[in-house]
Amino acid sequence: MDIKALQKEIIKQEELLRFEHFSNEDALEVGMLLIKEAKKRNAVIAIDIIINDYKVFRYGFSGTNKHNDMWLRRKMNTVQTVQKSSLHVYTLLQERNQDLQKDWFLDPMEYACMGGGFPIHVKGTGVIGCIGVSGLPHLEDHQLIVDTLCSYLKVTLTEQ
């Protein structure tokens, strides 16, 4: 995996997948789209959407469990603390050959540096929350969120 190329792609995603506004109603719509997309992929996932430290959407497919909940919490803690996607944090650590705990002082039992957490960035305001997915391999968790947000926001991410 080319970490630099992945990081460049994630930065582009984070810049383009921003909202004009994001309310509880938007969270419901995005959450339902995530469910629909997961069903198309036959994916068994758990989903959380948080706005201002308040969980406004949660869904777990049959087959998800406390383990998914623990991963969601860790991924979302990372997004809320660093205000970047959890996969972006993964690429930063890989690129710099750093350790989450030793170099960033973040407890790996509370934070995770892998895909599946994405910031909710409102233009003119900043990061107000995050979307989390757990249940697939971490790159697929991230991609499910990105694909769903592209559909919701009507954004096309093209290669340069």
C-alpha cells in the first residue's frame, strides 16, 4: 500500500466531503443511506453518528456486538480529538513511523488509528461530530462512509 497516495486521497475526501449544515435530521438521512449501502454490499456493520458529543444515530445489523461498539468508540474518539478521519491518522502514523501511545500520547484502549471514523465538517464552522462504521476490514469501513457521503452530498471524487 502506498501510504503517501492513500493520504493524499484521504485529504481530498476530507476537503470535499463537507456539509453546508448538519442536523439530527441529516444524521438520520446519512445513517439510513449507510444502512442501504451496507445492505447492497452484504456488509454486517454497526454505525454511530455523533454531533457535539451526543449520539444522534445508531444502528447495528444482526451479527454485530459489543466488540463493534468498542471499535466505534475508539475510532470516533480519534476523529473527535484529532479532527481528521481515523484512516488519516493511520496514514500519518505510518508515514512518520510513529506510535499512537508513545508519540501522540493517546491510549490505544481509547483511540484507534484505522479506517472507519470520518469527521462531520460544516463549512464555516469546523468539525462538529463524526460518523463511525465498524464491521468490515478498516479500509472498507472508511470507503463505505466515503461512498455514502459522496452520494448524499452529490460529490464525485475523481483521480487527478
